[in-house]
Amino acid sequence: MTTDSRFDLPGTPVFDGQTSRRGFRMNKLFMSLRYAQNRERFLADEAGYCDEFGLAPEQKRAILDRDWQAMIDLGGSIFYVYKLAMMDGRSMQYLGGVFSGMTEEEFVAAMRAGGRRDG
């Protein structure tokens, strides 16, 4: 079996079919937050709302703890995870900082300076 070099990206999660299947229920929850009535229900009882989607225990814990990296590691799509972050008043730059080990301000400064440079 050969390794596909497209997926040899240290520190970069790859959202492929397998990841999509693993995170399906969690991403479905995130997508449900498009609707005001669902956001209200989620905020009123986050744990109960998670239970409605049949999440794996570690997915539920990641959501309740706002463990953004765990959500991605457990199959969350950044585009769907961001819907939850927006509910918490978080920006995409905040998440970029979380995922790159920077503060939001450091991440914004790095992007304004032309982005991250490796090597």
C-alpha cells in the first residue's frame, strides 16, 4: 500500500470521506444551528440538544467544552464548526489562532504579514 502524498501534510487535518462519515452527526448538529429556533434550543440545554443527534460521547464533550481542535479531530468540518463558534461570538481568525497555536491577534498579524511561512 502506498501513501498518497496529498495527505502527508503534518499539522493539517484532511477532511475526506472517512472523516465526513465519522463527523456526520456532529456536523448535522452544527448545520442545524442555521435556524434561530434551534440556536435557542441549543442555548437552553446544550447537553440535551447534543443528545438529540446521537453523538459519540467524545463529540458531545468536545462541543460542551468548546474544544475546537477535538471537534476537528472527531470529524468536524471547519465550515460547520464555525457555526458554533459564531454563536459564542468567535471569529474565524480566533479559530485560526487556536489551530495554529497563536492568539487571535497573533494570527491576524501573521495573515496581514502574508501568512504563515514554514521552512
